[in-house]
Amino acid sequence: MAYHIKLVRKTGHVSPSTGNGSLPDHENGAACVHSGTKGDKTQKRTRSCKKAASLRRERRRGNPPPFFSPAPPPLPPRTPVRELLPCSRLPRARATPFPAGARRAAPIAGDRHLPAAPPNGQDVFQGDYRRRLIYGRSAPLLTPLLRRRKSVMAPKITSKAMGSNGFCIFMLLICFIPISVTADYNDISSLFTLRDSITEGKGFLRNWFHSETPPCSWSGITCTGRTVVAIDLSSVPVYAPFPSCIGLFRSLVRLNFSGCGFSGELPDIWGNMQHLKYLDLSNNQLTGALPVSLYGLKVLKEMLLDRNFFSGQLSPAIGQLQDLRKLSVSVNSISGHLPVELGTLQNLEFLDLNTNALSGSIPATFGNLSRLLHLDASQNNLSGSIFPGITSMLNILTVDLSSNSLSGPIPKEIGQLQNLQLLVLGHNDISGGIPEEIGDLKQLELLELPGCKLSGSIPYSIGGLRSLKQLDISENNFKTELPTSIGKLGNLTRLFAKSAGLIGSIPKELGNCKKLKTLYLSFNSFTGNIPEELADLEAMDTFLVEGNNLSGEIPDWIRNWVDLQYISLAQNMFHGPLPLVSLQHLVSFSAETNMLSGSIPGELCQSNSLKSLILHNNNLTGNIMEAFNGCKNLTELDLLGNHLHGEIPDYLAELPLVRLDLSQNNFTGKLPQKLWESSTLLEVSLSYNQLTGPIPESINGLSSLQRLHIDSNYLEGPIPRSLGALRNMTNLSLRGNRLSGDIPLELFNCRNLVTLDLSLNNLTGHIPRTISQLSFLNSLDLSYNQLSGSIPAEICVGFENDAHPDSEFFQHHGFLDLSYNQLTWSYPNSDQELCYGYGVKSAREFSEW
């Protein structure tokens, strides 16, 4: 017999013939009055009225209809029955109302009586929605399923309307309600357990601690129906031990705890989480070995454990993760050999093992990883050859094996990897040259081979890398020229060839690389001029050619490099004047140790970006009264070893200088008063000039000063006591002047002093015993003065126990020179006892050294 659920309305009447599910008047509360018909029709109508009346009486008494099992509880007075909801809408432990606009489960397909969502954002539950459901008792499981409105609708079953399929669906829904609710309760209880374990980071999880927010609406929680399937607390600063209650979420599919600060070892709780597909525990403080149960997650697709403190070895059981596509254990302390079982993960696409302590060779089984796209095993202790199996990875896109101990040549078969985009093999013991086949990698965008032992020539075929954007061949032993084919690399933006053993001239064909931004050719043996063809490289931002044998003048056409930020021409043989160019984006200009002459052009300072200007050891002349007045952001100025003259200008104090070196020039006049007002200077060197006058007391204005060298001038007067205020000073040299008076006691307030040189002056008086306060002092030179009295026993406190020095001041540790004074030891023959092992020079024994 077929059954059909009909809903009847207490008011109104619609004929059953319309098919809209309404009932005749006698089911709507009207009296069962015969219509006057005779025969069977009259008898059937009478029986129908009696049956309807009986049903109404049973419902008023609270007895269930015969077709319900178990029976719903009686409705409260005037409580309308609104809607029968699907099981996904059942209440849960500590259930709370859905907020307006929240997702709701759709009604059962085909049931036209159930609306898809409540009107006007009304909530499903009424009354005390926060009550805890008590399972296992006669709880009113169906009551929360009934929506309420003013009109009352009651269920009725007829035998004529609905087929058996609809009735079976309804009965299955009723039967499985307790099972669904129990599963929901377990997940909700686990969520509260997880919440209770969190003590930090509550500001990021405010709604977790809000009584009116249902757990499935908590931040980072995703539910399917009422089952927790995803937990994402990434970047929430929890800083707590890893919560073992995570193992209670048996239906969890995705877990992301990256950047949460979890610590301690991973508990062995993963065996029950057989639905887990995505696991991210990266960037935490987790320690210990990986638990064995972690390898039992058979459907796991992504496992990210990088940037932790995991140790131990990778287990061969990792071969069980056959669905794994992404594995990252980088930046940990994992040791041992790579398990050969890694090569059985046929679906693996991403493998990151960098920055660990892995050793041994790369297993040949890696050649079976035909779907692998990214391989990074850099910064380990891997040895052996670059495994031949790499040529079987025809889909591979990136390979980084740098910073290991791999040996042998680069295999010629490398050219078969037609999809390869990134190849990094630097800082290994690779021998031989670059194979010709490298030119077959048409998709290669980055090739890095620095710090190897490559030799021979660079193949002409390298010009075939038409997609190449960055090439690094630094720190090798090529002893060859750059091939002219390098000019065919039209997409090249960065070329690094520092200390590569390159000879010959810089190829003019580089001018064809119009996208070139960085050219780093320092410390090779290039000769000749800078090719004029490079003037067309308008995208150039970094040009470094220091430490070569380049000659000629610095070309004026570098003004074409309008985006230039860093240029270094140091340690070459450039001559002539500095070019009169203004580069608006220039940050650093270095041309030291050349043969440049003439004055310093003011155009250099038309760039507001200039921060560093290093021109030492040249033949520059003139004064600097106006040269740097426009360098408003200059932090480093080094003019050591030139022929500059005149006074030191006051405007230097207005620049944000951190380091100032004007030593070994011909500057005259007094020390500028305003210079000591700088709050940024850390290092000042004015040595070997012709400066006169006293050291001003205002020198204590250099509150950040660490190094002060004013030696070999004509300064006179006492050492200012205000020097004692420079508490950050580590190096002080005033040697070779005409300073007089006592050594001020305040000087020994500079507790961080490491070197102190007051030699070659006219100082008098005693050596203060407070010198013992300088606990970091390891080089002291007071020679060639007129000091008298006894040498205090504390003089050697804190010195390092080094051998006797063979060189002069600043070139050794543990150096003490008191020679050419009028000093005596406190105890006869005590110098060897007090300062044994130090380079001690005193007047008495000076002739013996």
C-alpha cells in the first residue's frame, strides 16, 4: 500500500481534487455531518469522519499516530507545527541559533511542502536554544525539527497520494536521527576541548569565546552539516603544546596549524584520522621524531611540516602515503639517508627537503617520480653524483640541489628535461665543465652554478637559452672568456659572474640584452674599456666590475642608465676625472683604488637617493666646501688617501652621516665645532692630516660614537674629560699629536673600549689604577709620553693571553706598550708575572725587544 504525508491547515478548505494537499472540512475542525448521500458513499464518509475524530482525540492526549515510531512528544499549547526539517538541521550539544544569513541545509528533494530557508532570517530554534541535549534518554528529538508560525500544520498520511519511495526516505530520516546527533555531539565536544586548551591568541579567536556563536561558526572551523571537516588556525599566535584532542576529529579532512607557535612533540594520535587529506603544521616549534601513525594517513595529499625542529629520520613507512602529492619537511633537523620508498610515491608532485642534515646519496628510485614537478634538497649533506634518474623526470619544472657535497660532472642527459624552468646546483663539488646540451633547455629561466669547481670553457650553446632570466656562474675556475653568444639571451635580466676566472674583455654583445638589470663581473681578469655598446642597457640598476684590470676613463654615457642604483668601479685602473653625471636613483657610488684625478663634481649629489660615496686611494684634489652640500641622505663618505685640502666644512654635521673617513689628506684648520653635534655618527677618522687646535669639550655630543681616530695631526691641549661620556666607544686613537696633561680619570668610564692608543704625545702624571675598569681592553699603547710613577698591577686585567706580537698597533690582540716613559714596576721583576704572555714593552727592557 502506498502512503503519502499531507499537511492540513486548521482554517480554510481546498478540495482534494486540486492536488494541493489540503483536507475536507471534517478534518479542519468542522462537524461530521452527512451530506444526505445514500449507499456506500454515505457509509464511507461516516467511517472517515469517525476515523478523523479518533485521530484528533489521540493527538490531544499526546498519543502518537500508529505510523510513527518513535513518537514525537506532544506539542505545547498553541505551538504551531511549521515544517519538518532534514536531519542535517538537528540540534547539537550546546546548540545555539544560526545567525541571520547563515547556510542551512536544503530540504529533501521533491518535498514541495518544505521551504528552502526560513523567511526574513527567522531562526530555526526557539526558546532555550543553549540547553544541552541529553542523549540516550527520551529526549524530544523531533521537537526542534518543527518550525513555528501562527497557522498550524499537522502531518497526515493517506494511502493514495505518495509512492513508496517518499515514505522510505521519511522513515530512513527518522531512523538515522540519533546516529547523526551522536556524531555531531562528539565533534562539538572536541571543539570545546580544543578551545579550552587555548590560552594565548584569544584576540584572534573572539567568537570562540562568545556564548551566542555556534561552534560551526567559529573562526577557522568548517562543518559539513554538523560534522567538523576543516580546522584552520593559521597565523593565530597560540604558543602552546600541540593539542592531542585533534585526534578526536575522525572526519577531519583539512588541518592547518601553520604559524601558530605550537611546541613540543607531535602526539601519536593520527591513526583515527583516516579522512585527513591536507595537513599543514609549518612554521611552529615542534620537536622530536615524526610519529609512526602519521605515515598511516592513506588518503593524505599534502603534508607540510617545514620550519620546525623535527629530528630523527624519515621512516620507510612513508611509502604508504601513495596519494601524497605535496611533501615539505624543509628547515628542520632531520638526518639520515633518504628512504628509497620515497621513490614509490607515484603521485608526488612537490618534494621539499631543504635545510636539514640529510646524508648519503640520492636514491635511484627518484627516477620513478614521473609526476614530480618541484624538487628541493638544498642545504643538506648529500653526497655522490647528481643521480642519473633525474633524466626520467620529464615533467620536472624546478630542481635545487645546491649547498651539498655532490660530486662528478653535470650529466649530459640534462638536456632531455625540456620542461625544466629552474636548475640550481651551486656550492657543490661538481667538476668538469658546463655540457653543451644545456642549450637544449628552451624553457629554462634560472640557471645557478655558483661555488662549484667548474672549469674549461663556457659553451657557445648557452646562447640557446632564450627564456633565461638569471644566470649565476660565480666562484668557479673557468679561465675562459664569456662567449659572444650570451648576447642572444634577450630575456636575461641578471648576470652574476663574480670570481669566475673570466679573462679577456667584456663582450660588447651584452649590449643586445636590453632587459639586463644587474651585471656583476667583479674580481675577474677583464681588461680594456667598458664597451660603449652597454650604453643602450637603459634598464641597468646594478653595475659591479670591481677587482679587474679595466682601464680608460669612466664613460659619460652612464647617464643613460637612468635607473642605476649601485655602481662599483673599484680596484681597477680607471683614470681621468669623475664624470659629470646626475643619476636620480643612485644609492651607492664606489670608485676607490683607481687613478682618478681632478675635483669631486657636485653633480654626484643631485641625487637625493645617494647614501654611500667611496672614493678612497685616488688622486683627487681640491676642497670639499660645496661638494657634498646637496647630499641630504648621505650616510657614508670615504675620501681616505687623496690630495684634498682646505678646512673640514661644518655642513657635514647636517648630513645623516654614520661613517666619515677623511684621513690621509691635507685638510687644515681646527676641528669643526658643529661636527660634534651629530647624533648619527658611529665612526670618525681624521688621521694623517694637518689639523690644529684643541679637541673640543663638545665632543661628547657624539652620543652614538664607537670609533674615533684623530691620530697624526697637530692637536694640542689636554685630553677632554668629556670623552668619558662616550659610553659606546670601542676604539680611540689620539696618537702622534701634541696632547699634554694627565690621562683623565673620566676616560675609563668608556667601559666598552677595546683599543686605546695615546702614544707619541706629551702626557704626564701616573697611570690611573681605574684602568682595571676597562674589562674589554686588549690593546693599550701609552708609549712615547712622559708618564711617571709605578705601573699598577691592574694594568693586565682583561688582556687576552696571546703570544708576543710581531707587528704594530691594531694588528694583534693582547698588546701592551708602555715604553719610553718614566715608569717603574710596582714589584721588582714583576712584569713577567703580571703580564706573562702579553706583548709588553717597558722602558727598562725596551732594548731587549
